[in-house]
Amino acid sequence: MSSSSVTATHIPPAAHAESPSLRRTLGLWQGVSLYVGSVLGSGVLVLPAIAADTAGPASVLAWLGLILLSVPLALTYAALSRQRADAAGFSDAIERAFGPRWGAVAGWLFLAQVPMGTSVVALIAGEYGASVVGGGQDLAFAFGAAMVVTAYALNFVGLRVSATAQLVTLAVIVVGLALIVGRALPEVEPRAFTPFFSKGPVAVGLASVQLFWAFVGWEAITPLAREFKDPRDIWRASMLAVGIVALVYLPLAIVTIGATGHGDAAHAQTPLVLLAAKVFGPSASRVVGIAGLLLSFIPVNAYVAGTSRLAFALGERRQLPSWLGVTSASGTPHRALAALCAVVLVALSVTWLGRLRIADLLPFSTSSFLATYVLSMAAAVKLLRGPMSHAAILSLVACTAVFFFVGTLIAWVAAVAVCALVYQRFAGPRVG
């Protein structure tokens, strides 16, 4: 088959270990950029102010607690990836632990949140993009939709192009955030942290639930494990990513409280714009608006890469239509990308026509994430041995505790799970 051929190639599941269809193109720093991009994204734009409004100065404790939880979570997902590199990622681990039906359920749960989650990030990105030109809601939506389409286009070209673009974007944004936070630190007023528990100790727990969105992402790169040049880079990339995320989130949370208080910033649609204007002057708001739009691109890009590989792998297994389990001659899961892009565009259209808000969409996405985390950590407890099993147990307990806060959306999780099980019942025998 020539390199110019566009003929699709089906890869049997049994050939996972040596499959040439998904090529090893990821180095350490490309992996770090995708890991960090999965976690450090739209959450950093809005959640520090929202958490400060919920728990006051004590919201810093919620940030610290979730940073500490990220260590066992990231290590557990990295251990599962090292144990068996598979494009299905966490879904494959759940399948090995509890059987193919539960692996399919996990994959469906994760993919079910993609339309809502992508729409949330598009709305956040659009607000920042529109802040640059002073546009209204329609222009904001156009900015967000354009960002999503760009991410799918880059991934369709190929993961190497996508990951490299993300590495450059991430470096620029982290430097920009460091400049804002560094300049704002002298403006931090100790009196802003008193009384520390201004909203009460229980509010720290409520803030932790809100902030969970900012720490979702450690699972998203597991479908890319087969594409790392050196499998050891999975460990290294995950731990470097935890450190980078901590160095960005915690100082920003402190500055949000100490330099802007936990009132005005919390109620601003674009709190980083407010912070930059305070420390650098009004002209800085345009720069931050552009930076906010670029920063929103990072998680979308990473999730497009990860979820397309997941859909591809589920197609290989016939846990989704086998039509999805096909790659182009260049190794890109083009059909999975096209299908996901179409679904996301429909979701964006519904969001725009229905004037849906972030608050309307976020609970569906968060509940799906939490359900997959609980299943993943339960699988890790069964599959891993030694110190990693302890990390898995700790993560399972913490994620299960948070999951109970989703309330009535447990019904949404159950509905997706039932659909997955019914599909397995009537889809016919699995290949491989």
C-alpha cells in the first residue's frame, strides 16, 4: 500500500501489541503537553474564582487536596498503561478486570460526556475570545465553535502535528500565567485570608466537588499509550504533569483570593481578565482574552486525540460499530474523528439554539467522568500489585466519595450504562 493511498485498514484486536496502524510518535515532552493539556485547561480560567466564592480563603485547601489526590490518580493510570498499552486505555483495564461488558460500559460513559464537555470548554473559550473585541454571546459562541473545529482538523492531519502544536501553545500559556501570577503576588494582602473559614469548613468539601472538573484528565492519555516511543515516558510524563499543574493551580488560587478578593473576581465571567487588568492595567485584558482562548484549545485538542483513539478501539472490539475501528493509511483513526466531530457539532448547535449555560451542561460531563474514575480505580485495585495497588485503593475511596455528590444524575449514568449493555447484547459476537 503506497503512502498516498487512502484505503482504510482494519486492525484485529489480537494484533494490539504489534499493530502498525497507530504509530509510535510521542516523545516525553509531547506526552507531558498532552497530559498537562488534559488537566490544565478551561478549569484554570474560571474555577479559582468560583471556588473562592464558595469557600472563601479556605478554598486553597480544596485545591491542595485535589493536587495531592492527583499523584495516586496519575500513577495508577500510568501503571495501567504500562501494564498493557492499548488504544482503549482505561476501558481496556476495566475489561481485563471485570469482563468486556463493563469495559464497554466505561467506554460509553466516557464518550457520552464528550458532546457536553466539549460544549462547556467552547463556551468558556468563547467568553475569553469575545472579551478581546467586546463581542456579545453570538460572537463568543462563534469563537468557541471555531476552536473545536480547529482541534479536530489538526488531529485529522495527524497526532504528531497535533501534539507539537499543543506543546508550543502550552509553553506560551504557562509562561503567560507565570507572568500574571508573579506580578500579582506582591499585591496579595494577608488580610484577604482572614477569616480563613469565612464560609465554614463544610464549604471546602463543596468547593472540592466544583474543582473536580479542573483535575479531570489523567485518564485521557491512556488510549495513547501505544503511541509513546519509550513506554517509560508514560511514568515520567505523568509525574512531570502533576508538578506543572500544581505550580500553576495553587499560586493562581492564592492570587485570586489575595489580590482580587473573593467577591468581584468570583462573579466575573472572565476572572483572569480582571486579574490581569488589576496588576498590568486595562490594556492587558486583551492579551489575557487571547491567552484564555488558546488555553481552552489545549484540553479540547488533547481530548480529541484521546477520545478518537478510544472510539477507534471500541470499534475494533465491536463495542461500538466496527466501522469506527478503522484507520487511514497514515494511521489516523479518521472515521472515529469524523463521527465524534459530527456529534460535537450537533451538541454545539443545540447549545446555541437552546442558549444553554455551562451550569446546564457541566453536571452531565462531571458525573460521567466520576463514574469512569470509580470503575477505573476498582479495576486497578484488582489488576495492580505492590505500591501501585495502594495508590489505586486510595484513589478508589476518594473518587467514590465524590461520586455520591452527583445526586439525581446517577440516573443519567445508569441510562448510559444500560444502553451500552443492550448494545453488547444485540451487536453480535465480538471480534478477537
